[in-house]
Amino acid sequence: MRSKLSLLAALIVLTPSFLVAQNNNEIIFKKTSEMAVSNNFRNFPDSLMQYNKDAGLSWLIANDPGNLYVFLKVSDKRVQHKILMGGITIGLNTRGKKKTKSSVTFPVIDQEAFMAQMNALRNSSSTLAANEFENMQRERISEFNDIKVSGLKKIDNGDIPLSNQYGIEAKIFYDSAGDLIDEVKLPFQYTDLSASLKNDIAVQVKINGFDYKNIQGNYSGNTGSGSWGGERGTGHRGMASGGGGFHGGGNWHRDSEENHSSGSATRGSVDFWIKAPLAQ
């Protein structure tokens, strides 16, 4: 009994310091000239980026006196494809609460058009090789022309052009190493952020799920056993990528059906929060 009490006391003593250590990893940096994306990502200080295991991506948040910047780098092909299927939403709470008050989504994905494209490939007579699917994804990036905003000051909720008068910027591309790079710039004037703000803010990074439940009805006749994620030689039409499927795991179609049958409206959404003060 005494040993159990001693262990409990030790945990109580150690827990606060452990939490402090965890929170120390959540840092918003002062924006430097090197913190700018380019098509080679060569000079970016990616050693400062933190990796989130649940989302499968690296992140860095920075600010200058008038803007908040979110930089993301994704090496995992499966996570890359999830992003290009659902987009990324950056949520913000200027009071440090993990509850989104305003958000920016980029890229904005036309999921129904993507579903139609995938069904056309699935019903074709040939299998799409992994490199062909990769090329198709790279081509899709050039078609992302909108940013979705919600809860911002002076801007109506909805889509705005990628080139806009508000100074909101977003970029997405593959760098020379094959990593998917995403950047969002949000001016303070459309939020309650200011250069003099001292309290913690909370930033949410969310990989949006694929809205299978709302779209599936239009293609219910094409969702039989012939999965898009089939492997070569199995009789399933799809995209061969070693492990099968354009996620590399061959589970997209199966997981979609499981989530649909269980009442889940979206598949694969995952998010995490960063809570820290702005850099002064």
C-alpha cells in the first residue's frame, strides 16, 4: 500500500514538469526571411519544424507584426493523398481555447468531381500505375484556385480567389524531394490577433475527411467489390502501388464503406492543436 502511495505521489510531482516539457515544444516563431516556401524548399529552416505523429506531418507556425504563417510538410504518400482528397483547414482561437472561431481551408477540394474522376478510372480497362496517379495528383494542384474562409472579420464566409484583395495567401506544391508543402498566410486584421497580444493562442491543423456519405449516393452503382485500391493480378481495377491502392495500403474503398455503414459522414479527418503565444 505504501509503495502504491509513493508511486502516486511521485507521479503527481512529476506531472506538471512533464506537461511543461510538452508545452515547450509548441512554439510560434518570429518570421524570418528564410521562412518562405519555394519549389525546392532548400533554404527553409525545416529543422525547426515539429512532427505530429497522429497527422503524419511536420509543422511550423510563425508571425511577423501583422501576419500569422502556417507551414506544413508531408512526406508520407498516404497523407499527401488524403490532403489532396480533403484539403487542410487551419483553425484559430485567439483566446487560446481549443475551439475554432475562425478558419482558412486550402486547398478547397471538389470532392464530387474527384469521385467522378476516380470512378471513371475504376471503370476503365486498364490499371493506373502508382507513378501515373502521382502525376495526376501533381496536375490537380494547378487547379486549386480557391481559399475557403469562415469567421473572419470583414470577409463573408465562403470561397475567395487564391489571388485576392485581402492579403490572405496559400500555396501548395511538391518540392524536389517529393514532399508536399503547404503554406497559409493570414493577416491579423481579419482576426483578433495583434502584435501586442500576450496570451496564448490556439491554432488547429486539420486534414479534412472525404465526405463519402453525401457523395456515395451518386455513385452507389459503382461501389461494388471492384475497389479503386486493387492490386495488379487480383482482378480488381484500380491503382497499383506495391501495397495496392492509391494510399499505398489499398484500404480507401473498404474504410469508406465501413465508415458509411456506421453513420460517419467523413473518412480520415484528423486534427491537432498548437497552443502558444505569438512571437514578440
